[in-house]
Amino acid sequence: MRDEQQEGVVLQGTGGIWQIGLPDGSTVDSALRGRLKHEVLGGLKLAVGDHVMVSRDDAENATWMIAAIHPRRSKLARRAPSGAHGERVVVANLDQVLVVFAAAKPEPHPRMLDRFLVIAEANDLSARIIINKVELSSEEAVRARFAEFTAAGYPLHLTSVVTGLGLEALRAEVEGRCSALSGPSGVGKSSLMNLLFPGLDLRTAEISESVNKGRHTTVGARLHPLPGGGSIADTPGLREVGLWGIARNDIAQCFPEFRPLLGTCRFQDCTHLVEPSCAIRDAVAAGTISTGRYESYVKLRDEVTER
């Protein structure tokens, strides 16, 4: 009996059943074929965003099976949460990461933002910073608070779902690309995307006033095709972001403002911690690299070293 085969992309997965988006816009539920299931148990992990080949017998009501997983061109990965070991691929085959923080409610923590950006850099993904809920502050105050990131070269988008600030400019940067939406819970990621792309219908929730943290509304990454082309991956709110697969000596490469100075220190194996005539530390002292960003470098390097 002849098999029907189609290319597809993994949109979501739960309990071993994966929702696959097909080129005509339809979706099918599919399970891993036996051989691939053994490979997954042996270490291969299927992820949202993976490009796959699905097939089924041409018999009526035949079950779709994932017959092949194509090589990834990129991925967003982090350490498995809650003390578990290993890597968790959040989304595969991305063009960029959109890191969303709020101007207030919840209060933004720039050093946590550093973690998200380092993860993007370590995965060779470009990142855009989106500061939402700007109506709770002022544009001038927000730009001043996040000036160290624009100085490092990151695009900064100020947005508000209340006033519509910055939505058109952001939409132009998202359409036609595969983007991951990341950031802490409660910053308005889902509300922002629902307004940018009506019809997505992403789940939203209010902020818990008692702890000023967002409730988790997204339980797993889901890839949403966009009407103008491209796709957006809605990822779970991450209160604990862990680094994965980054060597301690590579952490400095994950800070774009450090890169022009790397290799110019007195010692070629400079750790940028205590050595004399360190170009990075001299730049911090001169104010051309922010103290906060440098402190994040030290903390993240120590964290990787301890592991």
C-alpha cells in the first residue's frame, strides 16, 4: 500500500502526540514511528519548531506518523529546570528571540535580562528587547533604565497594549521570521501578541498582587504561524533560567560589547576577573562597559564554573 508523505513543522507536543502543521495550513496529530521513538529514548529530542516528514497509509482514517526529523539550523536551549540534568530545547529553527520585560508590574530585573540575552547569544540567535507596559512609567525613564543594553547593541522596542505604542514597528520585525517569545511571567507577552496578530488567541492572566509575579498561563512552547508569513513561538514564563552548553571561557563572547576588546588584554588567557591590564575591566572603570553587565558576566561565569 502506498504511503502519503508530507513535510511539516512541529507546532506543539503533549503526551507523545505532536501537532504538525502542513503546508496547506491544516494540522494533523502524529506520533513518532518506531525507529524514531527508539532514537528519542536514546537521546534525540523532538522539539517545537522541528521540521519533519510525516506519512500515513493511504487507507481512510490511517494514523499519521513522524517518519523523519530534519537537521536543525538553530535552536533555543536552556538547562532543564527544577534541578534536572541535561538540555531542554525550547524551540528549534529560530531566526530571533524576542525577550519581553515589563516597565513595571512585575518590576524588571536587568540582571535577569542578561541571562536571557546570554542564552540567545550562546545559541547564535539575534535578540530584541521589548519593554512592555510603558504606560506604567515614561518612555524617557524606560530608555534610561535600559540604556546599557542599547549601548551593547541590542534593539530596544517600547510597547503598550493600552496605548498602542510601538506595535507597528515591532510587527514589521516579526512578520516573515520565526521568533521565540520569551521573558518572565506576567509581562504581557500573550496580550502583546494577541493585539499584534488578532486570531492567535494566546492565553493571558492577571498578575498576582501578593507576590507581584505572573501566573504561568503557557504550559509548553507552541508555534503559531502568522498571517503575514513567519511564525511566533509562545514559550512558558521562565522564573528560573539556567545556562546550558556554555563553557566558562566562552561567557565573555556572549556579551557583544566585550567582543571588540577580547584578545587585547595583557594575558591571552585573561579571565577578566583579577588580571592586571585587562581591557574589559579597564573599560568598566572608564564607563564604556556598564558595571551591571560586567557583574552579570562575573556571576554567570562563576555559575558555570561551579557546575
